Amino acid sequence: MIQLLVLGDARMAQALVDYLATLGIPCELTQSELGVSVWLADERRLAQAQQEVKRFLSEPNHPRYMEASWQSGHADARIDYSKGMTDPVTDFLHQAGPLTLVVIIACLAIYALDAIGLPIFDELAFHPTLAQFTDWQAWRYVTPAFIHFSVVHLVFNLLWWWYLGGQIEQRLGSGKLFILLIVGAALPNIAEFFASGPRFGGLSGVVYALLGYSWLRTRLQPDCGLAMPPALMGFMLVWLVLGFLDMLGTPTANMAHLVGLLVGLAQGWLDRHHRPG
């Protein structure tokens, strides 16, 4: 047998082996103090196995590997799957790219500054009147997305941003996520201004843009690398409808949500023929 690689996380090693098995590349696992070794059982498949290992190392959290493990349901009694598992903080960071983390940090910092009484809202809020739309302060089209009004509001949006934005950044790059962030903030913010005035905030318009984008890309291009369970899309659509019906018990930027969703769907349609790099 030929050793292909050694991994510190036994579950990730098992997921890789299960995926290789679906390609007809038989492998085995052994465990030592150094980690879990993946061994190729058929040396004739070495070139293909090495290519797949290279692809795995470039995107180890791609859904294809976990899906293979779920379908297999296989476990090796000789392997301690708890050994080498990452802690929650490491896992959180591992599944988020740099732009994802920068936005999370920015939202947390802005909320903290506002909580201690600094006039951060006045500096970041949307243009107060139509007459100021051509003002040089162009950041005001985007920055309301970084303002949140409660801990629940903040945590809810940031978890969705981490889950959806992290996937998009890791699979499709920071550039794609940046486009969705800017357009998914500016256009919904403009729409919300005309619907309710300038006093609004939150990342939820961007979240709906990411949601619409991820959902449509996975439908039109299943191998794009994104994962969007239909149940999550259904939940957020119900949430959108309840907001318009004023049944959530709290003020909601409904127009920003709707326009954000449309932005994501439009970008997903435009990217339907683009292949992940």
C-alpha cells in the first residue's frame, strides 16, 4: 500500500476515504500519534488518487466529502474519531474566509461602539433625505447593513452571514462575496429608504441576497460547491412573508429583505454558466 497523506482529524480522513471509494479508489485508514494516515490499496490508481488528494486539500470542507460519508455510513472500529477533532472556535474560523471574518468583526465593533454611546449610527446611517443622494458620502448606501439594534438582531444576521458567506467565499472566492455584499447592501438599502425612511439597519438584506444566490446556483449548477438545504430556503421565505404581514412582533426591513433576495437570484442567474475555479 502507498501512504497518500496524514490528517489530524479522523472524521475528515474518513470522509475522504468514503469519497474515494465512490470513485472506485480503495483506501484504508491507520491511526498513530501523528494522526490518521490514508493508504492507497490499489497502486494502479495512484495518479488519480493523488489528483483527488490535491483537490481535497484545496477545499476540505466541500459538501462532496461529508455527503459520501453520510451515504456510506461506514466507520472503522480501530479509529478514534474523537481524537484530533477541532474545537468550535477553530472550526468557526476554518469555515470563514477573510472577508466573512472582517464583516463579522466590523458588525461586532459597530454594535459595541453604539452600545457605549458613541454616535456611530449618525456616521453610518443611510442618507437622511433624497436631496443628499448625490452627496459624496457614498458609503451610506452600504454601511446601514453593518448597524444592528439588538443582540438577537446581530447574532441572527451574523450566523447566517457566516454560514452562507463563508461557503461562497471558500468555494467561489472573496471577489464574488464582495460583489454580493456591496450590491446586496446598496440596492436593498435604497429600496428600504423609499419604503420606510432612513432609520433602518441590519445585514439581513445581504443575507437574503446570499440566500437567493446560493439557492439558485445549487439548482442550476449542483456541482458549484455550495450547499443550500431546501428547508432553510423555505424557513427564510416564511420569515419574509411573516414580516410583510407584520406578524414578527418587531420592526422589520421587509423591502430590504425582498430586494436582497431578488439581487441574489439575479446574480445566481447571471453566474449560472460560471464554473468554480
